[in-house]
Amino acid sequence: MKAQSDIAVVGLAVMGENLILNMASKGFTVTAYNRSYHKVEIFLAGRAKDQSIRGADSIESLVASLERPRKIMLMVKSGQPVDDFIEQLLPHLEQGDIVIDGGNSQFEDSNRRTKALAEKGILYVGAGVSGGEEGALKGPSIMPGGNPEAWPHVKPIFQAISAKVKDENGELTVPCCDWVGEAGAGHFVKMVHNGIEYGDMQIICEGYLVMRDLLGMSADECQTVFAQWNQTELSSYLIEITADILGFKEDGEALVEKILDTAGQKGTGKWTGVTALHLGVPLTLIGEAVFARCLSAQKSQRVEAAKLIKGPAPSFSGDKQAFLNDLKHALLAAKIVSYAQGFALIQEAAKEYKWDLDYGSIAMMWREGCIIRSVFLENIKQAYDKHPELDNLMLDDYFNDVLASAQSGWRNVIAAATVNGIAMPCISSALSYFDGYRTENLPANLLQAQRDYFGAHTYERKDKPRGEFFHTNWTGRGGATSSSTYDV
Ligand code: NBP
């Protein structure tokens, strides 16, 4: 083992332990530290035995064990614990040392911490890490942002431990980790990743619901369809595990049918939705995915409502295979809309926070190692390679063509689900966004008139240049005074 460690990892829970083992397996020497020291002892005697991993029993010994510039990665619970630990560390650090937060921190916290630490001469990195326990051990997707001066020091370690994608020669050499951008950009991208994960999961669940309740398919039959879809352009980790889950048996019966239909959530989908509202970006699909989990959690109300509120009894007559093909198109189209909305959110944040982002590179960071990994991300990379400033992914030729051919099946599925009383909040809201986005004249002319009528909020006119505002005394009773204008 080297006399001084390359990096320290603080926090020996599921992510920290596995990242340390991953780093050691790539030839780095790592110092392990945890608030409760007994976990360090257990780790050193167990999984870390005979590896290039040393323990530290105090912050002083942690800092002393590191070569300079020191790199200290926190894998602790996000929020106050991160600030508390940074406070404890600061008196022991020197100019140019690097603090990395690899937890699920809010991007505003990373904006704040990058600035506050830079004022003290300490380089801060806020890195989103995705892939859970297995990813952390074998190769996660890592999305680092923060102080760019830190990147050359952190890059060799992060790119060595991250998941890899094949290069043009078919070799697994392209790391699913690259510099995202300044301050909180890395954690912002990780947040949107998690929001997209909510959307992808809900889209799949809506497909399953239609198969089960409209087509009357068993879990085994659904499993066969998802396994087939995993050989198509829908191929992804989440479709793959869905097939596995549907085929899993307990006492000869599908376990999935025994699981209570109330979804949990830890909040990253909600943050994505709240951020979209703040930035004024329509993120309808992810928003619906969060609300779908909320509605599922109202189980006792739904049990009562199911008795009292009657809708149509689902029944399907027609060509089942053709309908399943339509359903596949509906899932694909909704997924395109979800990523188009997610990337539009990242683009708006880049403008707001003045981050210089490479959208194709972000797509490649999600290509492997994380929960939303899929072949589809390759097409997103290509779209941004062609047009780095593309306003919306749906405007890219490839995605426009896919949407054009998926459109009629997508509409058929939503029509059938609507007639049969089956809720598809994500797949149907995606279609509303798609139709709204391609509509030259929305009814917001009437909306502006309503706002001017009751609140003198003014409107712009089609027959006048943009930026000129008018107020009409609609009733003859109001005055000529208009309200000030403002944007969301
Ligand atoms: P947890 O989020 O469960 O955090 C547990 C760790 O935080 C323990 O080492 C604990 O020390 C330490 N800790 C706490 Br709690 N408060 C502390 C404080 N005030 N000062 C110092 N240490 C403190 O661990 P995790 O699931 O491994 O996740 C770590 C981070 O990675 C989190 O931000 C999480 O959101 C993120 N993440 C998790 C996953 C996943 O799949 N679990 C995936 C991606 C990202 P103790 O042992 O002394 O209590």
C-alpha cells in the first residue's frame, strides 16, 4: 500500500463502502472514515481486508493520510450532515485541497458550497452518483460539477471507477463520467436523471396496467412482451428488470400481483418538478409521474372510491398483437417527450445559472451505470452532436421521424384507455404536450383577454410588434390603468 492515500471516502454506508472497494480494485489507495468508528473497524476486517484501503479514526488522521492536494469524498446523508462535516474538516485543510460531495445533494446547496469554499481556497466538487449499490461497486454513472480547477485531480479516479461504453472499435473505454459544469451543475443533472427515472418507471407501469386490465394478460404474458420489447429500440435496464419482475414467482404465483399498490418516494422527482415550476419549463410527464405516486399512496380513499364511483368496465375486442404494437409505440413516444422535457429543463438551468453544458456528453454519462441506462441515449447524443443548441429533442430529424411513425399507435392506445376508464397520466400528458408544442395557435389569446378583463394585465397583439402591450376597458366600467407586466 502507498504511504499516502490517493483519496478518502467519508461515510461507510452502502454507497461509500462499495465506491471504496471499486477505487481499490482500480489500483487507488483509499482512506476510509466514518462518523461511528466501529464501522471502519468492521469494514477493514471484512470486505476491505488485504486491499489498498486504510482506516482513519479521527479527522486529523484522515487528513494526514492523504497526498496533496487532498481529495476527500463525502458519501453521507445529504443535507445538514454534509455542511456539518465540511465545518469539521475545514480547520484541517489547506489551499487547493478538494472536497467532493457524492451524495444526492440539492443543486442549490452545491452552488452555495462551491462559492463558500472557493472563498477559503478549497475546491469543491458536487458529483451526482447513480447506479445504487451494484453501480458503486462495479461502475456507476458519475456527474461531477463544481470548481473546474478540481477536475484534473479528480478525473483519473472518477473515470477509472465509472461505468464504460464501447468506443468505435467495440472496446469498453468511454467513461460514463465527464465534467458537467460549474457549481451545482453536476447535482442538477443528477436530479433530472432521477426525475426521468420516475417518468420511465411510470410509463412502463402504465403499459403494464393496459396489458393487465384492458387486454386481460397474466404477469407471464406481460413478461414475454416486455422481454421482446427489450430487444427493440425500447431496450433499457428498466424494461429488462420489469420483465424479470413480472416473471418472478413466490409459491408458484407472480410476486408482483401480491405487492401493495402504494408507491414510495424520496423526493428527487419532486425537486425536479419544483425546479421546473421555478424555471417555467413544462415538465409535465415527470410531474405526472410524481403525482401518480402520490395518488397511489391514497390507497384507502381509492378502495372506497372504487365502490362508489363507477366508470366503464374495460373490455377489448380487436387485434391484440396490433394493439400491443401500438402500446410499444406509445411507450416510445412518451419516453421521447420525457427526455425532451428533461433536457429542455437542463438547457433552461444552464441559461439561468450560466453553466456551459455539453448535452451529448450528459446523454453519454447516462448511457451505462445508472438506472435510466438505455440504447435510446445514443440517439440523444447524436442529436446534440448534430445541433448542440437544439431547442427541443422533438425537433431533431431522427426523433421527429420516430414520433411521426409512433403517433397513430400512441393515439389509439390513449383513446382505448380513455374509453375503458384506465388512467395513463404520463403517456396521455406526453401526447398533450406533443400536440401543444406543435400547435401554432394555442388558446392563450383568450387567456390573455381573461387576464386583462379581470386584472388589467394587458396583452400583446398579432397585428403589432412583440413587446407592445395593450389594455382594453372590456366592460366600459373599468379605468384605463393597466397592471404591470411580469414573466413566470
Ligand atoms: P445514507 O444516506 O444512509 O447515509 C449514511 C451515512 O451518513 C453513514 O455513514 C452515516 O454515519 C453518515 N452520516 C449521517 Br446519517 N449523518 C452524519 C453526520 N452528521 N456527519 C457525518 N456522517 C454522517 O448512505 P447511502 O445510502 O450510502 O447514501 C450516501 C449518499 O449517496 C446519500 O446522499 C444518498 O442520497 C446518495 N445515494 C444513495 C444511493 C443508494 O442507492 N443508496 C444511490 C445514489 C446516491 P454513521 O454510520 O455514523 O451513522
